Amino acid sequence: MTAIAPDPTGPGRSAAASGPGAAGAGPATTGSPGSRALGIAALAAVALATLYGLALSPADVEMGDLVRLMYVHVPSATACYLGCFITTAASGLWLWKRTPGWDVLAGAGAELGLLFVVITLVTGSLWGRPTWGTYWTWDARLTSTALLAVLLVGYLALRRLDLDPDARSARVPILGLLLMPNVFIVSRSVEWWRSLHQRATITTLHPQIEGDLMVALMTGFLAVTLVFAWLLLHRFRVGWLEYQAQRLDLDQALDARRSEAGAGASRPTGDEEVAK
Amino acid sequence: MTHVGYVAVTWGLSFVLIGGYALTLVARGRKLSRQVPPEARRWS
Amino acid sequence: MPVVHLSAAVALLGRFPALAGVDLDVARGEIVLLRGPNGAGKTTLLRACAGLVPIVRGEAIVLGQDLRRNPRAVRRRVGLLGHATGLHDDLTVGENVRFWARAAKADDADVQAALGVVGLDGRLREVEVARLSAGQRRRTALACLLARRPELWLLDEPHAGLDADARDTLDSLIAQAAAQGATVILSSHELDRAESLADRAVDLVNGTTSPVAPPAAAPAEPATPVAPVASERPDAPPEPGDTPAGAPEAPAEEAHHVA
Amino acid sequence: MWRDAALVAGRDLRIEGRSRVAISQVGPFALLVLVLFAFALDPERGVLERATAGLFWVAVLLSAMLTLGRSAALDEADGVRDGLRLSGLDPGGIFLGKALAVAAQLLALEVVLAAGVIILYDAEPTGIALLVATCLSATAAVAATGTLYGALVSGLRVRETLLPLLVLPALAPVLIGATRAFESALGGVPAEGWPWCGLLAGFAVFYSLAGALAYGALLEGS
């Protein structure tokens, strides 16, 4: 997260600063020495989490080995909320500062949010099948997560339509700004709704996790956080490149416009003062 | 280990989804990097 | 202080620079005609003066307000008659004019007067706009503009679709408004009519105020086809001082056309 | 601002009254949805009676999509948006006016639908005050949210399909709250419904404020 230091005027400047002299060297990628270090750390954390989550930690007393799903599921859910939060915060900052970097960051957050919400939903249903005997139940958390996925799909659908960065209207950032409040209202009301009827069927979703299991969960968090940061950094840079590639070179376009052939005056350009 | 299938599918699918997304990101980054002048890529 | 002062103004439609450097100064009470072929940027220039298309480069002062900073302060004092009429099909003529007039805080007397001037105060007043002819729609739109009493009139081909009588009425309205201190910028393909109405004309070519050749030089130039000159001028928007340098452009274009 | 809101609301309602789309199409559509529910859920098994509150609000939401689409389309005709930008009307006022016009139409629709569920589904209202309060606050919530989202998608070619995708998930809390409140009022314990009614009112206030603040920026985008 901090690696990208959302600085719209100089995205990735911190990463560039960490590797002076790298300019122009190597193939053209979105990678930088900073992002490579982050990537290595993320891969190491993933390896550690896999080791702990699948081998070193014991099975849970109640859930058995199904607890190993939690090490993916819970950090993913956190990551998707983090993505939504980034989108809302960056949208607000775009509306305030109007610099393109914030808009790119808002899009990156939403896309990562969607990726992790899909993982959350899939792992949640996979956990539900052996636990409740069904892939889907109208549990408050599952339902509000599904709605969150739809909200993200809607935001990205609007975003896809409104691509032109120079003529960008405020509608995408306003929808992005509404994302987090919507997520909050939806999840609160859904939880209130479900708690009235089903007496806490699913409090076992987050059972007491202690000891080695806690260590495994923490390595899961670490891995997902680092992976999230790496993905966000690269998604931001891809978005920035898209912005640069699409950005109108105004000087060039103006010259082209002034020298347009064939559209010249079809009339004598006579006196400026027209006889009255 | 109980429920091996569920555990394997969960972890495997997560790896595939995140890894696939990461690969597409890198590929998109490479493609776009060639279209954009180097000074636009302030990180390299 | 001029009512409209544009200097090297650039405006984009999407990613297309519809205005690529416009210099324009219009004094209070003037009637200025915009000339230029299709696609020259006349409509965009009028809409930009109304604050509907943002000016992204250059200076733009309209009615004493900086258009780039504060377009909303300009808009309510401007009347725009464009290709789109801004009318609601399901409302009658009178209801349409009253809605826009009341939005601009004009009263019903203004509405009545405006409808009378354009000849829509009779039976047509109660007719839904959907059932009007194109010319009647434009007269309704003109009534909306009149009722708002704008200080700056921006008329985009106001003569189009009007019959001869209505054109005469429109011309006398424009002259009358200018005499009372309103400022008018219009574009028209009815050049004879518009040129006799306007105090002066401004030529717009390829989104820029094309430099005007001296009167004697224009017809006398030999018809030598020359490649458009503008591409050889890497300097940005034409400054007022650019005019002599760009002078050959106009005859060259003309020669091109003749050939 | 309120003067501008009244002016815009008057315009929208006058146009709707003139074109009669609300009466001749949206209302019958809503009743048709009620009948379709009856086909889908066998009336003999008592499902309809138990689901009345939910079906009522689903029918309202589906019909509201049509009303909202029409409300947004009004400002896209022939330069009307330019006219609004030039008019000097307060953007917040325009938003409130449009939302008020939508709310008035939805309230009329709800009266028709209420008659429909009483006749077709044999519903027996017990808490009239709660019913009315729920209708008012839920309608305000739907109108404010829908008008804001209508402006978000205005001018896009895919407006009609994108609007439901964006607005329906955001309105999920309204559906939940209004349905629970109605269940309490239709044979339940009315006291249990009032907190839901409060949620709806809060939702309506939030979106009214958000819309009034955001509408100016949305009107600017072409």
C-alpha cells in the first residue's frame, strides 16, 4: 500500500527513487526495483502461508481441516473491503483535487475489490457446502457480500463506458464516492434483517481461532496484504499507462486541426467590415 | 486430512484467480509500456 | 471592456479540438457574424461563449466573468438559440416559454410580450410543441430566448427553417436588441442577409479565426495551389500579431478550391 | 432553491399528466406484476398472503424503474439539458424538483397497488399509521436515490439497462426495510415496524442530501 504512495503528480515516484539509474534499462514493463522487492516479499509470504495453512498448523477441533479455508476466506474478505475503501477515498480525492492519478487509483481499487469479493464468495460457498450442507444460505454476511459484488460490477460497468479521461465527467467519481456508504448501509440492514429471524445460525463462521491456527491465519493475512499491495501497484501503473496512452497530445491535435486539408474556405474571405 | 477436496479447490482456485489476474496485469503493462514514451513511466 | 474576449481559446469535443485557437473581441451592442464552412467550429464557438463547452486553454472573458473559472455566472445572462430548441414536446408553446422564463426569473408579462413578438400569442400558444412545424418550433425557441432578456445573444443559424416573414422579423429583433445594448453573435448560411445585418464578420476555418487578407490582395492572387500553410507553423495559437504572417493562407485555400 | 424545485416538479408532473404514460402504462404494468406473482406462487397454498409485503414492494421497485427512466429521459430531449444549464436554476433545486415529481407519481402508484393487494391478495391492514409512514419514507428514498442514479447514467447510450443495475443493489436496504415494516403493519406487531421506518427515513435523507449536492457536478458533465 505505502509502496505506491498515491501521488497523482508523480505516481510511483517513491518506487523510482528507490532504484536510481534504472531509467531506460531493461524491458518496458510496469515493474520497478521497488515493485520487484514487493513481489518477492509477497511470494515469500504466500509460500509461508501455504506452508502454515496447509501443513504446519493442526486441524481445528470442531471444523477439522475445513478451517484451512478460513486462511484464504477471511483475508480475502478484508482485502475486498480495503479495495472498496480505496475506491471511495480516491474518488473523494479526485473530486477535490481533480488530478488523474486519483481516478486511476479509484479504478484499481474497485477492480481488486471485485477480484477478492469473487474469491470470498467462492471460498465462502465451498466452506458452506460441508458445514451447512448447502452452497448458499441467506446468511447476513454472504448476502451483503453478494450485494457488494453487484455494487462493484455496477461501478466498473459505468467506468468502462466513461473511459475518455479528458472529457471525464464527475459521474464515475460520484458513484465511487457512494460505494462505501452503500456497502455500509447494505451490510447493516442485511445483518439487522437476518438477525431478526435466524437466531445466529452462522456465528460459527468465525470460531475461536487460537494458537497455531491463529499463526496460520496471520500468515494468510500477511500474504493477502502483500499480494494486494503488489497487484494494486501494478494495476495503478497499468491504469496510468492507459491514461497516458489515451491522453490527447493537445499541441499535436491543435496543429493537425489547424492544417486540416480540404476543409478550407469555400468563399473569398473578403472585407472584415461588411458594408451595411 | 478431512475434506481434502474442498481445501484443495479453495486454495487452488484462489491461486489460479490471483495468479491469472497478476499475469494479465503484467502482460497489459508490457503492451502499454511499448505504446507510451519512457518518460511517462516515471517508475523505471 | 469587451463583452466577449477570447484569446487563443481552445475547446475540445471529446478528444477533438473543435476550437483550435480562437481570438475574438466583441464590444457591447455589436452584431458579429461568424462565417466558415461546415465543421469550422462555429457551433462550438457559440456554445463555448455560453459556457456550455469548457475552454481548456487560452483566455476567455465573457460579460466580465472568467469563463474558465466561473461559467455558471455567465450562463444565466446568455441566450443561446441552437439547432436543439430545448423545448418539451408534451408542453404547449405557452407552457414552454413560461417555464424557461420563470426559470430565469422573468415574469408573465415578459412571456406575453415575447410570444407576441414572434407571432405565437394566438391559437398556437395552446398547441403542444410536438404538433408544431420546424419553423414554429424555432419561433418558440426564440420566444424563450426573448423572454429571458439575455445580455448576450448567441444565435446558431437562426435563419434556418424560418420563412421569409419570420426572417425579417428576426432580423429586426436582432437589430433592435443590439440597439438597446444587447450583444449578438450569430452564424448563418444566409450570408447576404446576415452580412447586411451584422456590423462585421469573423471567419472561422479549421477551428481557428483565420487571418483575413487585405481587401485588394484576396481576388488578385494568382491561383497557385499551395499546400496549407498552417502545418508549417509550429507556433501555438495565432496571436493578434500573427495576422500578416498567416495572410497567404486565405488565398491559397481559395485557389485550392477553384482548382 | 425550493422555488426552483417547485418549478421543475411542476414541469415534470405536467408533462407526465399530459402524456398519461404513468396512468396508462406504468400503473397497469404494476398491477400486471401482481397478477404474475399470483401465477408464479400458487394462491391456494397461502404463499401470497405471507409474501404480500415483499411482492408489493418488488412491484413498486420494478415500476419505479420505468418512472425513473422517464424522468431522466425528460431532460435528454432536444437540448433541454443545455437549457437547464443556461437557465440559472439551482442544481439542488432541479434535483429536488425531479425527485418530488417522481415521489408524487410513485405515491399514486402505491395507492393503486395497495388497492390491488387488498383485492387480489386479500391483505388486511392493521397499522394504518405505520403503512402510511412507510410508504412516505420508502417513496422518498426510492425517488431520491433513483433521481441521483438517473443523473449518473444520463446521456449514456446504455442508460436504460445500466440504471437498474446500479440502482437496485443500492435500494436493497429500502426493499428490506419497507417489506419488514409492511409485514408488521399487515397482521404483525406494528411496534416492530417503526425502527425499519426510521431506517427508511434516514436513507431518504442521506440520498436527498447527496443528490442535492452532487447534481450540479452531474449536470456539468456532458
